[in-house]
Amino acid sequence: EMKDIDKKNGYPLYQQLKSSLISLIQSGKYKVGEKIPSTSSLCDKYDVSTMTVRRAITDLESEGYLKGLHGKGIYVNSTFDSDSYISQKVEIIGAVFPDYSEQNPFHIGLLKGIEELTSSMDFSLLVASSSKSHEKELKILEDFRKKGVQGVIITPNMGIKENSEIHNLLEKFCAESFPFVFIDLNVPDIAADYVTSDNLDGGYKAVRCLIELGHRNIGIIKRPGYSTLDSRFEGYMKALDEFGISLNPEYIIDANNENEEDMSIGHRATEQLLSLKKNRPTAIFGITDRICTGIYKCLQIKGIKIGEDISVIGYDDSIIAKSLYPALSSVRQPLEQMGAIATKLLLKRIMSHSIEIPKTFVLKNKLILRESCGRLEK
């Protein structure tokens, strides 16, 4: 039976297509040695792009399900025997992120670290997006368990309350020793391995650098609801305090609309900072690179020179930082390393059934200085 592809459920389409084809092979609908439908007919049948079909088929070839014969098409591999294959259960781990997209530089970095290890250990990886919804997060995690996923890497949504369904499920995972690891963010009262980077120190480094360049009027954009971003704000306060600069509440812009896009947050907050009548900020800490794209847009529309009139510093050192003009100074998080450590911890728990006390790893960040920051000429 052909499983439909659901474009809204957060699972990448090629992975859905793969599992549909696997079930057709395992059920004997596509028999050993038989040719499977062509790429274009699979595209029509499942309503997906050629790229999606090719990616699924390449994976299935490397996993031994299919075999391409030059110029003849793709066949169910004759070494594939459904009985022996079912006994060698495919090992799967899951990863779930609040706003996963294949374009989000943050996830690209983490996944690179995760995938390098999973593929070398012959684990398949299922990635899903909880779209910042607790209901969806719950459904994905329950779904992962049903699919026989052996362990999960989770960036939880913010605001998971005690006694909520998702909190109870995570507690159940702990009680059953079902392996999972938090990455980037955690749920503080759930005992699990946790890998993150030192956001307080990263925020501090960014602001200290601006102060050392002569800036004292430094604006910051706050995005409430994320513990990592709160830590960056604490780093801002620590740097000001250390240099004896008093905190000016007018320089702190709260972006409290949950659904507003990062770019429009950056734009709106910059307009607010520029409208200050006296002591307008000479530098802005944008707290994420994506927010900085909005800061740039606003400054450029107003003809304000970035790096000369106003310095800007971001966070994440993603692809965005180098593509902005002038290039954006930013705090680099060791994303690949975070992904790799989280995967190591997870695989160790899966393979050794370890019930060691959970560990927390806090990795150091590095400030990358580029043209967007300049010395303040008195």
C-alpha cells in the first residue's frame, strides 16, 4: 500500500518517500529483481520534485534496498531478502527542532555534526520540525517512539510547563531510560544530557569588544522566551557593569511579539533606537545574525554607514554574516561540535544502555571581527 506524503507534518519529503518505498519493498509489492517505477512517474505519483526522488533513491541504494543498472533503471536489490532484512533492524535516531528548515544556517551546522557520526555508525536520521508548537512536539516524539526510533536529540520549545503533556512524556522517557539529549536549549528540571554553548560569555565578548572600540551608547535587541538569548543579554549587562557604564533602559528594545519575523524585529527596533533625541546609540548588538539583516536594512535605507556611523555585531556567525555588506562581526558558535558531542552522548546511551548521571557540556564561542564594527572617533 502506497503511503501518502504529508507536506505539513514537518518530516523532510525525501524521508517520507524513503519510508513509503521501504514498506512497498518489505511488503513484496516491489519484488526482488523487479524494476521500480521511473523517477518521473514517482514524481507524479507522490507529487514531489525530481530532487526529492533522487535523494530518496540514492539513500536506498546506499542502504542496500535498491540497485541502479546503467541505462536500464533502478531495481530492487537481489541481495535484499525481506526476512533476513527485517531481523537486521535498521537503527534510527530522531532529531527535533522548533523551527527546522533546510535554509536555517543554525540547523545546517548542528546537523552536519550529527550526520557525520550517525552515517559513520550506520544509523539513519529522522529530522522533524515542531514549528514552535507544543502539540506538534508531543506528536512527533510519540511518533518517533512508535516508529522504533532508538533515541532522540531535542531542541525543546520554550515554556514547557510542569505537568504539561510534553513534560510528562519527557519524564516518562527518563523513567523508561529512553535515551534523549537536549541541544542548544533544555528543560531545566528534566534530568538529561545537555549540550550548549556559553551564551553569557558570548554576549559579554561581543559587548566588551564594542566598549574597547570606544562605544558607550550600545543598543541591544532582546527576544524574550529563549534562555540562550536571555544569557546573551546577561553578558551585555556584565560587560557594561565591568566598565562602569550605567544601563540605559532606552537602549534595550524588547521584541516581544512571538510571531514577528527576525528581519522585521531588527528593522523596527533600529528605527526605535534611531528615534532617540539625545545620545543615540553608536553601536547595536543584534543578538542573532538574522535580526541583524533587519538592522542593516533600516540603516541602509536611512543612508547611515555601517561600521563608520554605527557599529553592528551579530551572533551565530552563520552564512548571513559573510553575505551582508559590509561583512558582519559575529560570535561563532561551534555548531558542528555541538551536534557531534550530542550524538556521541546519545549513541553511548543507546549502545551501552548506560544509566550514568546526565552530563552538561557548555562549549566556548569565538568572536569574529569584520567590517561592521569600527572604532568610535571622539
